[in-house]
Amino acid sequence: MKDRLANLKNLLWAAAILLCLVAVLVGLIFAMSQKNTAERPDGTLVLGQIERASLKNSGGSRDVIGMETAAGAALNILPESSKGNLESVFGMTFLCDRTVQGLRTYASQYGDGVSAQIWTDDGGGLPAKNAAETSIVFYDGSLITAANAAMVTRPKTMVLYLGGDGLADTSEQEFIDGYTALIDSIRSASPATQIIVCSIGSVSSNYQGGDGLDPQLISRANGWIRQVCINTGAYYADLAAFLNDEYGFLSDAFLMPDGRSIAAAGIALIVDYFRFHYV
């Protein structure tokens, strides 16, 4: 009789242990099913895993948190640093349309110690769809492509700010293909150069430029710019987040008389942004 009770007791213990193991297994399966939903430190809910992409630069490798898209590629946000570094800004090369050519004036205020280069077009515009073939004004006054200029100067970091010129006559695919060709040509000419691509500022609420630009079109273009960064792995700098107001227009505080170019106050904010965001 005692042997039967002992056997029954052992059987009950074995059953209890088995149930616990089953419960643990169910819990693990449930947790894995929730893996594709994550929450960032700021509380933003993100669909898909947050992956860590290792991007190499001349100073070694740096880990950057990337936002995973549905296709699995990551949008590499330009890293933020708590330590401001004005020297990093003045060592950058800027390839930009004429709306931010005030960068040249800003840099000149700091004298000969500034090594930043500001490359713009010769006045004919810098459309994204054929930016790789468009000549820019080099520091010696010559007209050459951005890739040839990069091959000569081998910049450590190049910041691209373009996309508004010719935008109304450019399709999404033309924009993405042209911008991607520009980045590829620069990397081919100067493989060690880190490339940062910026979202662009909008236009004023009463803009009369005649080129078809409006907040909706520029917002779409900024979406295409993000896609270019995802496709190429270039760093993304969201300057439009502070250049444009809540309605999508260029903020009044940054307006030049033409309703599109960015005034000194906006240029100062761009420089300040790159003081704390760099690679």
C-alpha cells in the first residue's frame, strides 16, 4: 500500500514538473511572436526589429541604431553627440544648392583657419535627377563634377543638401536614381568619404518662384531622400525638422526675400546641428 502511495506521489510530482516546462515553453513562444514590435527610449513604437548597423569610417567603426524598414534595410540617422564640435563642421565639405550658400558667408567669418568647402552649381541649378553629371564651382573657380572634385580633395565628410531644383519636373524614380548615382560616383572617386544626406527646407507661404515648389511636393521629396539613404546606407540628417514650420512652410525666421533661400539665422542653426551631429 505504501509503495503504491509513493509511486502516486512521484507521478504527481512528475506531472507538475512537466506542466511547468510546458508553461515556460508557451511563454517563450509568445515572447518570440512579439519580437517584431519594439519601443524606443522616447516612447515611439516601431514596427520591425531595431537593428544595429556597424558603419566604418576613417577613424574605425561606429555602431549606429538604425530604423528597420519593411524591406529590412535601415535608415541610418546621423548620430548625436553631447559634445559640441565646431571643428568637425569646419572640416566638412558641403555640396548644396544655392538656397544654403549662406554657409560660405558663415564660414568666412571665422577666418583662414576654416577648411570647410562649399560647392554649389554655377547658377543653372542642381537637380537631383542629374546631379552626378552637373558641374559645380570648385574652390579654384573651375567647373567640374562633384565626383571629380571629391577625387582631388578626398574629403573626410561630405554633406549633400539638394533636391529642390527642378523638382516639379522630376518623377520619384528619376529623383531616387539620380541622387543614388551622385552618391555612387562620389564613393567611387573617394571611397573613404563619409556621406551625409539632408532633408531640405520648404518655401514661404506666399512663394512666387514659378518653379512649382510647395510644401506637399517638398515633403514627398524628403521621403524620397530618406529612401535614397536606405538604399545607399548614407547617413540621414533631418534639417527640415527645424527649418520648416508646423504647416510645412519654411519658417518665417529663416526666410530670405526670394521665399526659398535660408537666411543667416537658419544657417546658424544648420551649423549648430552639425556641431552636435557628426561621424
